[in-house]
Amino acid sequence: MSVGLGLPIGDPASLLTWARRADAVPFRSIALLDRLAYGNPEPLITLAALAGATSRVRLQTEVLLAPLHRTALLAKQAATLDLLSDARFTLGIGLGGRADDYTAAGVDQRTRGRRLDGQMSRLRSVWAGEPYGEDVGPVGPAPARAGGPEVLFGGFVPAVVRRVARWGDGFLGAALPAPRMDGLFREVEAAWDAAGRSGRPRLVAQVNVALGPESVLDEARREVRAYYGDFGYTDHVVKGLLTTAGGIRDAVAAFRAVGADEVMLYCWATDPDQVDRIADAVL
């Protein structure tokens, strides 16, 4: 099982440092979240910059809110990033639940699931080199990975499990303890087999972490609280932040035990020294 890092969004200028340091130790992936009506850096543009600053580590959206994006442009951006990174790009996809993101994008939030299903059909056809429409030719460039970049779907509802089986390469589960993730992983595997897919889905878990002096932990808690806002589960997420080396190691071991292929340790405080602290703790 491999371990990746979710990168903090509080200081975009520090992300090159984070990426270079993660590239120098055995983390498999680095990832960025996606929001529109928020102060985070745009993930595809940022990951393109990080691709140029690294040579080994994979680059991942965790997760991109695909319905907010124009489909043809998203297909082109993802293929370009996959090409420029030498097939190191993983497109993590989700729907999100913030009404202000959809309002800012001019997209009806109520149709987001149907919109995503339509987008996936188009994305797969574009990456296969097919014409975009009756009067539109192919949208290039061709991605480095045949058929397009690796696609993971994130979420908790049955529709996500079905999307993994139909369109995806794997599943990304966040903010759930290992026993509950175990059930979701098994549902994904069962749906995959029922769909007649060969091989097996990639199974990824995410947990929020901060490691360092109290100032780092306090910053992480503030960032998590600001991001989740007034939702009823914000306190639960803040309390679930793992802040000790032992706690992080135990979580990684628990997810390994339920069959995770990778655990993404999502960092919220901006201190890049966390890269080495976390590496020392778990790698």
C-alpha cells in the first residue's frame, strides 16, 4: 500500500516547495481539492505547475467538481496534464455539495449527477480520439495514458459506486473510519465484478492530518473549520484531524487492513516541514 499527501490550500506560493519535497521521498501522490467560490488555487492549473517541478510523484485532483467545468475544455485540460506529466495524472472526480459553487458556475446543482454521467461519456470518447460531435472533430491532444488519465470517483452514495463500475478506474473515500470504509470498498468491488470489469478497482482512502508544533495544529484546525463552514459535521471533522505520529500510523495500518491501495494524508497547515515529519512517521 502506498501513501500520498493532500496539499494545503492556505498558501499557494508554498506548493512548489511541498511538491518538490514530496517528490524527494517515497510518497506516491500529491493532491489538490477543488472549489470555485473559495480561496483555493485552481487545481488543474496548479497541478500543471507542480508537474514541471517534479519528476516522480503522481498528481491528483481530490476531487475535481466536474459538473462545474465545460466538458470539452475539461477533456482537453486533463489530457494535456496527463501528457505533460508523462502519465502521472489522476483525475479524482466528485460532485460537491456547496450551492455557491454551482451558482458561480451558472450550473443547476439539482442536475449535477445527470450532468456528470453525460460528461463521463464525452470524456471517455474524447480521450479515445473520437469526434466530439456531428460537426466537431476530435478534441486533442491525446493523453499519454491510453484511454485517458486514471479516473477515481469520490463520494458516499450508491450512484458513486455505480460510476466507478461503469466509468472509473477506482474509488476515493474520505473522512470515514476504516471499518466504514471497509463496507464501501466491498460495495465498489462487488459492483465492479457485476459490471464485468477485468482486474480490480483502485481503492483509496483519505484522512485529514497535521503534524508539528501547536502553531501548526492550530492553523490546521482553523483551515478545516473555515473550509467546512457552518455545516453540522464541521466539529466532527475538526475533532477527527489526526495530530500525532502514532495516530497517523494507526490510521494508515487500519486502512491497509481493509484493502486500501493508497491512503491520502490531507494536510491543512501550510508548514512544508510536515512533509518530512509525516514521511518519518509512516514511510
